[in-house]
Amino acid sequence: MATNNDRPPVKSVLSRVTGIKESGIILAIILMGVVITIANPNFLTPYNFQIVARQVSFIAIVAAGQTLVLLLGGIDLSVGAIAGLSAVLGAMMMTSGGVDPFVSTGLAVLFGLFCGSINGLLIAKLKLNAFIVTLATGEVFAGAILVLTKGYAINGIPEIFQVLGQGTIGPVPVPVAIMLLIFAILAWVTTNTPFGRSVFAVGGNREASRFAGLHSERIEVMVYAIAGGSAALAGMMFVSRMNAGQPTIGASWLMPSITAAIIGGTSLSGGVGTIFGTLLGALFMALLGNGIVLMNVSSYWERVIIGLFVLIAVIVDLIRRRGSGMSMLPRWLNFRKRS
Amino acid sequence: MPDPTLPTSDARRPILELRGIRKAFPGVLALDDVDLKVFPGAIHSLVGENGAGKSTLINVMVGLFKPDIGEIRIDDTPARFNQPADARAFGIGLVPQELNLIPHLTVMENILLGTTPLRFANTAVDWHAMRAKATKVLELIGEEIDLDVEVSTLSVAYQQLVQIARALAQDARILILDEPTASLSIPEADRLLALIEQLRDKGCAVIYVSHRLPEVFRLSDQITVMRNGRKVALLDRAEANEAVLVRHMIGRDAQQREHRQASVRSASKPILEVSGLTRVGEFEDISFSLHRGEILGIAGLIGAGRTELARCIFGDTRRSSGRVLLEGQPIEFRHPSEAIGQGIAYVPEERKRLGIFPALGVAENMTLPILSRLSRLFQIRWSRQRSVTDEFVGKFAIKISSQDQLIRNLSGGNQQKVILGRWLATGCRVLLLDEPTRGIDVNAKFEIHRILRELAASGLAILVISSEFEEVIGLADQIIVMHEGRLKGCVPASEATQEKLLTMSVA
């Protein structure tokens, strides 16, 4: 019995949060940093880093919630619309409603949690397909934004509220601090709590999780709620950043939220991935965008290049686990198993 | 069918011959110097434990794997298969264990998948020719199946026929059947065996792979026994019997069944008492009682409602009527977690699909139901998880390289032990086991039986569902038999024989 003698040292709480197999993406980030620095030394300035970090923070927070959903084997196509609708509602509360801006933010996040749990309930209780449910609710939420705003931005955001999107704590922009906080919490939750581990279990084998006594439906509702809540928070931060509740908030956030997770090593079939990887994935995408500007490449190329990197990430992942019997296909694309 | 049936004689030419086949995978020698001769109009069975190399050999014959060394000869001329289509072209047809039909296509389309007749310069499906061809193939089989229904609506037995029909439509002269009766009821299996005999009489060469020895004896002209990737015996039907086969398969004499002295069913109150339990459409009026330290076996055939019964007790499904008492208290669960909370555990059949979490490690697989108990303020205390895992890894002698090793990389027997550990870690009082040793090799099976006996001796109440009568008889103190959702009777293991149980299970 070769069990007890040769086992590796016990992992600490922190090493579980951070130390997982993201070496590939870290290497890619460093490599890209070197290339950009050689092309344009302005890359390595604190000012530039502030800009990149601030830019990435909004989408990264959305991507963190999306990662949880992907880990569960689902997908949330409505995060962008939830972000936009919550942001518009929050902006209306603090302008025409006269509610304290930070209370409004809290209420907007609650509304995001609510929207997410509607998704979760439809998917978990009625066993509907996540792709279709969130496609539909996303349309509803996006449409509601236009109904509420008639396409006009909501102006007159109180000045005090600017701190959320534009302020700094020392050298660190506030949105970056919030992003880091959210990632730290979610990374801890996914790696060190019973709830987080259950997300991996349900995502890895939903049928078995029921027989192991896990309440997969409850977990599913909570995960979609978290995705909605984090999207709403990002939306409110963006209101603060732009000084306005624009109806376009979140409209372009959906795809990057999924892309960041995939580049960060999260599998679309569920059960595999890390929150920390998603942070790196988001960072990678932001640096790429920044590098394209700094290297005087036409920014029209950005999406082409990011698309290619997603393909590379997926192919690397496929090679890594070829033969191990794990499907690359997301659950919602699989045929239902016959018995 | 081509090839006229030749009279049985040693001078016949083999239609398919394998010579010295060797196939290695990184770290394993899957096949080592395997010879096989298959004759037209004869059935050749391939038996062996799981992992003996049967599947690899089949994959070599159908062109999925290329042998490292060795020769495949068809009609006495060497053949090389670069891909499955090459093997098909030589007339080798496979009916795999996991059927590969397209669920939403019709029977006709499935039969002619890959050989669909075309017209208009191969640009359009020739539906008339297709229907004619499918009808002709089904006539060969002698079964009437509606050509226009989706195969997903057929029972497994009929799906199997469709799969055989597909092989015949591809002009298979050599038919390989891999565990074809594994998921069939006895009458269905019987019909399938008759069909195989009929195909043999028409001159087809059949390679039959099965764990069910009675079927092997009924069908085979010759039997090849494999063990650890080698051919260990080639027997004629006349010289084969169960003892001989088992000895070759496990490489030693079949272990004498160690009968436990029937534990005294004390006058004490039973721990689990089921009375009149009914779930409409699944099982009806089931009553039994289970004591501490007792192993109760539930025998029966597939589809007898045994799994459904266990899942209902476990709270996976709701009952229609009846009562279940746990230590005298009536219980009714809405979710398995409530059953677990009350000390009832259930090890489902289909370990891969319903038991393990393939992408998680051994320790997590073992402690998933008790994570909250291991935690303080939501933080899992890893050292406690390690010590719980260590306890059962040691107790059950589970072979792992580390606690974080992914469970999918363990053998079936070790996976099952991890799952047993999972439930014992919850501190369960009643353990429901559904086919606990299916798909597990013989040695691991003996070990799991030993573990279960020890657990019972230490006071656990165990309910074992098994389709292997031998297993139930060897393991249980009392055996209840179910047939079509109803209780057919209860026999003490000491009085039970396989024949007796079988008779009760079918009538």
C-alpha cells in the first residue's frame, strides 16, 4: 500500500486559492509584456498599468461570476443585460429617485442577484436549457433598458458617487481594489468552502451529486444569482466611471466575460477551472488591447487576435486532456443520454 | 450470406486468423502474442476478466488499433487495417457493447448508415432502394421492426437488433458481439442467442464476448480464455465447463465460498422496516426488515424494480404508499440529503455515471457529503479531510498515489472502495448497495465482499442488490427475490441455490 509515506505536503488555504495550473497563461502574459516593452517602453509605467487595470476591472468582475456559472456546466448569456439594467435602475434611483447613491448601488446589486436567481430558478427547477433561458432573459433585460431610458443616458449622477469608478486608494484605482476584493472572495469560496467545492462536484457530475446528497438545484440558483449580482456591481461601477447611466452599459461585456474564463483555463463542459485563471485571462485580454495601441497596430485587429487566442487556449486544453475521457463539449450542447 | 456452410472438420480454412498479435500502450502491455482462429459457420467465444485484453483485441480486429507486431489474415491472405472502414470492407462487423445508433434517425436510416443507397450521381438518397434493402436485412434476422420509427423509441433489445442489422447490411461475414446480453432480460437474451445461432447456421462466423458463462457454453464451438493480455487457453466446447473456465480466467481455483455462520437474527427490533411500500409503475407492496449486522440480498432480473426500490427508500423518488420505519420511527425523505442525515447511504449502480466525480481528487470524492461537517466558518479544515481520507484508504487498502489523485485514474475496484469510504465517513447505519461489484475485476470483487462482511460484523445493516445470484448467495444472510416490481419470496442464504433464485426471479 503506497499511500501514506509519499504523499505531498498538506496544501495551505492560500496555496489552494492561488497555486493551481495557470502557468501557461502566466507565461503568455509575461511573454507579451516583454514584447510590448521592447516595442514601446511606455508600457512599463505605473500610469499605463493604472489605465489597463482600471479598464479590465469592470469586465473582470462580470467574468468572475460567469466563471462560476461555467464551472457548474452552465452558461449565462444575460450578464451584460443584467449589468446594464441594474446600472440604469441604480442611476434612476439616485437621480430622479433621490436615493443615496451608495444605497442605490446596494439595491442595484440586489436587483442583479434577483435577475440571476430568476435565471437560476428557470434552469434548475424547470430543467430548461441554460443557453436558451439566458438568451431569452437577456433579451428581456436588454429590452427593458430601452423601455426605461428610451435610449437616452441618465445624467445628473451625484458627484460623490464618482469615487466608485474614478477614485483611487493610494496608487490603486478604486474599481481595481473592488475587483481584487471580489476575486479574492470568490477564489476563496470556490477552493475552500463546501459550497465552492459543491459547484465543482455538480459541474463535474450533476447526476452523481444528487446521490451524494448535494442540493444541486439550490447551488445552481445561488451561482446564477452571484453571476447576476456581480454583473450589477460592475454596471454600477461603470455608471460612476462615466458619470451617467448609459443604456449601452454592458452591451459588449458578454463575450469577453466568457473569453476571459476560457483563456484562463475554465472548461465549458463544467467542473474544471479556477477563478484566479479568469483574472489572468481578463488581464491577458486587457494587456493585448493595450499592447495593440502602444505598438501602433490598428485597433481593428484586437478582436481578430483575441479570437485566435481563444482558439489556441481551447486547442491547448484539448491536447492536455485528450484521452482522459473528458468531453470538451459543454453540457448544453450534448445529446441527452439514452438509457 | 456468402460462404456456404462447411461440414465440421479440422481441414476447414479459418475465415479470420490472428497470429501473434501484440499491442502495447504506454505503461501497459495490453496484448501479448495472441492467436485466434475463427471459422465460418462457427461461434468462437472470448472470455476473460475485465482488463484481460478482450476489448483491445476487438479493437484490433475492427481496425481501431493497429497491432505493434502480428498479422491479421482473412481467407488465408494477410490483411492490413488502417482504419475501421478497411475492416468493414473485409466483412468484419461489430455490435459494440455501447450501441452506437443515432437516436433521432429512423430504424431504416440507422440500419443503412454508411451504406445508404444513393441516386442522381450520388447526390440524393434513394429512399425506395433503402426501404427494400432494409426490409431484406430484417428478413435475414427474422424480426419485424417498423422501419420508420425513431430508434430512441425502441427497447434496448430491439436497438441491439438494429445494430446487428446494420452489420449485416454492411455484408459482414464475421460478426463480433461484445456483451450483447448485458442489458437484456432473460427472454430477450434468449431470442438474441437463437438469432446468433441462426446466423451461424447461415454461414456467418461469430465472435462472442460475454461474462455470462451459461451463454458461452450454449453457443460456442470454441472458447478462447484471456488473462492479462495473453491467450491462456483455447478450449473446445466439449472440454469446457465452468470450473475450468473460471480457473483459467482468474489463474487459480475459484475461491471456495466462505459461508458466514448465519448471524443470529436477534429478537431485537429491526433497524429498517419496510412495509407495503409501493411506487406506482415501479414496485408494489414490498415488505421486509433489516437488522443490525445483517446483509440482506435482493435478487432478481434487470427491470424487477430493485433499483427503484432502493432509490425510493433513499429519498430520490417519492413513494405512492406504504411505510418505512428507521429504528421504529417513520421516515419519508424528499431529497437524498435527508436520508444521509438520518444515516442511510446508497451506492448506486453505474459507478461512472452516478457514483464518482471524475475531475475531483480521491479525498474530495470521499468527503463531499460531509464537507460542511469538516468546516469551520465555511472554511474546510483540510487536515481533517486528510485524516478522514487516510482512515478509509488504510482500512480498505485503497491504492492511490496521493489524496489529490483524480479518481478517474483509479481502477474500478478502488473507485468503489472510495465510494464505500464516502458513505462510512458519514457515519451511516444502513448501507444500500446497488450492483456493488459490477464491472470490477474478480480480485477486487472478493476484497469488496470481504469488506462488506467486516462492516456487517461490526454492526452495519447492509442491503445488497445484485443480478449475480452467486454474489447474493455468497454475501447475504437473507435473500429476497423480486420479479416485475413484486416480492416473490424470502429465502435464507443457506437454503438458496442459483437455480432456486432463478426460478423465483422468472416465474
